[in-house]
Amino acid sequence: MLGLLRTLRAMESLELSERVRRSAVDAGAAGVGVCDAAAFTAAADAIEQRVAAGMNADMRFTFADPPRATDIRMSFPWAQRLVVVAWSYLPAAGSPGSPEPGTGRIARFATENHYAGLWRVLDEIAELVDAAGHQAVPIADDNRLVDRAAAVRAGVGWWGKNTMVLAPGTGPWFLLGSVFTDAELPVSEPMARDCGTCVACLPACPTGALVSPGVLDARRCLAHWLQAPGVIPYELRRAVGDRIYGCDDCLDACPPGGRLLAGSTAARGRTDLLELLGSDDATLLDRYGHWYIPRRQARYLRRNALIAIGNTGGPQAAAVAAGFLSHPDWLLRAHAAWAVGELGDELAVAVLDAAGAGETHPEVRDEIGLAREVAAAGLR
């Protein structure tokens, strides 16, 4: 009798698993797999090593509480399985094209709220599992789960040397989400694949943040700093180029995603920097609210735009940057000083001298001094 019950339960789990898989695929998911809910000990060890080496910079997220992030049963003690879903944002995200003066570049995953499509799939799966009499909680972009480790265990993809998960036909161009459940669904086999001898992503990083295969030093990662609070490090600002959010360089270089990338030709991912800098907080947060913006403060969008305008120039760029030298926010005055120095027209030295004469904030005064040196050198 017990054997019969076990057989029936196994058949029910297999049937539910197939319904879940079919639901995800029919809804447009790029991949779906199931893994057990055991702790991700290898990921925990890797996080500890990065923290010990200082490579996490001030990054929080899964670094904030590694024991919890790598053991989902600390948050969901009843969980037995994770249904992991990959949702590709290409070709919908398009391409930002070549740099243009006065415009800023947005990473493809952030051109719109691509998580909306992922959440639709996760919610459908959770409803299916719930209707079958099991607990189900969907999550995405959540610091309670090292989602890439879960994706690898669930056979959705393999670890790339750029620290992303890569999948056949999709490469790195997808978002990840999971549904925690107490249903003991059959687990998927991990993918028997890796990057082999390919190291295309490592030299593609503009700052050398990929210090070795699979190891990222966040202290040099542009995507990290464009989401971080505070001052963008001086030595990284020119490398920021026209970026205002995210960085796709190591993804662009990844061969498994090349075909999908080549077909993503719609012009998307550029924004007018002067318009951004001239917009009020409510407008900026409404337009870019799906991004991670520190403390939901629009000052960080303007900070990024000032760096980008200092790198890209364009009509009125110098005048707009100079206008921010009298902004009430010291952080913006500091980055405006850098931009004025980089743009370095014939009035830059005089403008910086005038700003420096009345400046009281020590960090801004230092920035003005450095910017004046750069501007003066450019006039020689």
C-alpha cells in the first residue's frame, strides 16, 4: 500500500512538473528547471572569499546576509524545490547603437521593466502549484536567493567566465526568477557544459573588473558604481563613457548570445542627457523608477548624467554642466566640476575659479581643483 501511494505521488509530481514546464514555455520563458532547496554552499564560500578580499566594495544585496541568501530554508523552512525561470529581454530591448554627443546609454536589461514579463510567468507557475495543493512563493531580484547558483543547479544554464549564467541560444541575455514550493517535483539535471577555452569577456571589460574567469571585483565594475550611492571614483569616470545605467560590455562579447544580439536591432537604450538633467525628481522617478536607484533619490540619476555629458559633450553640454556648479546638492556640484574640466572650453578655467571662490564643501573644492588642472592643461 505504501509503495502504491509513493508511486501515485511520484506520478502526480511528474504531471505537475510537466504542467509547470509547459506553462513557462508557452508564456515565453527562455528556460525553466527545477532544483532542490539545499543550501548553496559553494556560493556561500565564494561570497566569503570576495568579502575577505574586499571585492564586494560596498555592494549589499546577497552580500548583506550571505547565510540567508545561500540557504533559502532560513526564509522558507518548508521549501523543498525551486522552479527556476529564465526570461530573455532580447530582442525586445533592442540596441543603443553608436555613441552620440549629448546622449546617455542604458544597459539592455533596463530599457524598460523587463521583469514584468518574468513576473507573469512566475505568478502563473505559483497559481498552478497552489491549485495542486502546495505552497508556492514567487521571487525575483531578491536578496534572499543567490539566483544564478539556483539557475545552474536547476540546469537552466552554466556559469560563464563573466560571472553570468549562460544558456544555449540565449547566452547571458536573460533575467532570473524562482518559485519556492513544498511540492517535491522531479529535479532537473545540471547542464554539462562550460565556456571551454573562450575568454572573450575578460578583455572586453573596460576597467579590468573581471580579474580572472568567474571572478568580478566590484570595486572596478561600472555597473556597480552606476547603482551605488556616493561619489563615482575619479579613476573610473572616463571609462564610464556615455553610460548612465548598467554596462553590457562583457555580455556583448559573449559568443553564445551573439546570434540573439545580432537580431536585436531596434533603436532603444539612449536618452537625452540635457532633458534628463533638466527634469524634476518626480519626472525622473516616474520614467526610470524600474531601475535600482539608491534610496530612490533622483540625485544619482543626475550624477550619472553629469559624468556621461562630461565624456560625450554636445551642444550646450558645457553650459549645462557649469550650471550645476551652483546646485544646492554638493554631490552634483562635485561631479559637475569634473564634467566642466573634461569639456574644457575656453571659459572652463574661469568658471571653475569662480565656483571655487565661493565653495565651502571640502570634497567639492578638491574636485574643482582637479578639474581646473585638467581644463588648463587642455588649453595649452
